[in-house]
Amino acid sequence: MTGDRRGFFVSIDGPSGVGKSTTIRELQTLLSARGVAAQWTVEPPRGDFLGDFTRTHGGRLHGLTLACLVAAARYRHVETTIGPALSRGELLISDRYLASTLVLQRLDGVPMDFLMLLNGYAPHPDLAVILTASPAAIRDRIARAGVTHRFRADPTAPIREVELYRDAATMLEDLGSRVLVIDSTEIPPSEVARRITDALPVLSLPSDPAAAAPPPQES
């Protein structure tokens, strides 16, 4: 990303079944009620040819191939959405970002050093929110929601994802991001959204009121 970065970048990530989608809907409602303007985006980006290609065909790819495709879609996302929003001084909130890569691609067998090199030029979030829950709670939520992608089909994935997101939080802190880890096992999404909102700085950032909030991804 080139140019001055005047905005504030928030990413929200977490294991499948952690309740991220519901939390983001609650957060949108809460920020709107508090009069906080925000630009919302999602990864892979919707409405962009490379992001849509990743969503359509990513399920058939694995390992290094998928990691490279996800990174390419991310850099396209930076060029078209993330960079311009931060240059304009907006509050930008992304449903999934670098933390998801550091977990899902590692579940797919991609080494951490390769992922860090591949994503080395992507801007880091100012605030990286990582939602977590107990593996048992995650398994119960996945059982209710059903298997919607191949990572959910692995019965060992909840434990591995929780552990890898813990590693990702440490990595993001080392990269200079502020990391907020919230355990959603015993608290409702509305409380999770409140904690995220309270972690935001006092902002007087412009935002495009016409920017549509994309529906959050399935958690």
C-alpha cells in the first residue's frame, strides 16, 4: 500500500463456528447506534473478479496453490479497497484478514515462513480482533450449522484452530498490531460487539455513507 495511512484498520477473525458472523451483525448495529461511521469489507472480497474466483474455486484447491490464490486476492483487495479507505482516513473493518490465513493455510499444510513471505507486503491491521471459544462449544455450533466447507469436516479442527489462532495472535502482536482476543464461550454476540466497540479509539474519521455493508461470511 502506498500513500499516507490516515484511517484505522480493524480485522475480525476466528475459528469456524465461533459466532463471527453474528458478532459482526451486532457490531454493525451497535456502531450505527453510536453514530460511528465505518466502511465494511470481507475476504475474499465480494464483487471483485479475483475475490469471486477465489470463493468459487478455492474449495477445489489446496496447500501452496490455495495460499497463493488467497494472497493474490488479498493484494487485489488492498489495491481496490483497503489502501484507498485508509488513505481517505476511514474506519475500515474487514470480516477475515491475515489471522485467518495464518490459521487456515497452516491447517492446509503451508509453512508459516512461506505465509509470512507471501503476505509480507499486506498492511497490518491497527486492531486485530480474534474471537475464540472452547473447542467443545465450537463443535456444538458446527454441528447445529452443518458442514459448509472442508475445514469443518475435520473433527480435530476445532482444537487445532483454537491453538493456531493463539499462535496467530502472538505473531500479529510481534508485527505491531494491537490484538484483542475475546472468548465467546459464555457471552452473547452483543457483548462481544460491545467489547470490540469499546476497544476502538475515539474516532472522527470520514466514511462513505453510501458504502454498502456486505453480509458477513459464515463463521
